[in-house]
Amino acid sequence: MTKTTPYYAVIFTSTQNEDITGYQDMAEKMETLAKQQKGFIGIESARNQVGITVSYWESLEAIKNWKQNSEHLLAQQKGRSQWYNWYHVRICKVEREYDFDLS
């Protein structure tokens, strides 16, 4: 994913409870829904002891609109009540990017 800078990254880090029933289905639903939102650019995710999901957005307004999406609000509530022990959200402005690709 390469996007003209600047753009914004929302970094969501978390640890989960033992009961993650329904989590994967909700995560897939939220990714599908996020991709339909105006201003969405992309997403990357990894989970081990700590989960890290980074979503990319064109503007702070697009991030605000996503945070207030009614289905996303329900997923956030479910995360707090069932799936997460802890989470932290960071919103960053990406000024520059570069990559390396051996292929």
C-alpha cells in the first residue's frame, strides 16, 4: 500500500481475554465495513501476545466518521465488555514512507 503523503494512521494495540467467541467474525465484518468508508486507504494487522492493527485514512475527519459509525460503535462496546483486557489507540500523521522489497 503506497499513498501520497501526508495521510493518517490509526494504530490499535490490544491484549485479549480468554473468551474471544465471535471476535474473528466481527474483525472481518469491521474490515469490510471500514473499506466502504470514505477516506479509507488500507489496513495491516498482526496478532500474537499483543495484537496490532493499523488502518490508514486520508483525513482526521474520515477517522472521526469511522469512530462514530453505528456498527463500529457496537463492535467497540463488545470489545470492552468481552474481548479485550486492554487496548490503546494512537492517531498519527504519516509525513514520509519508504519500503524494501526483495522480490
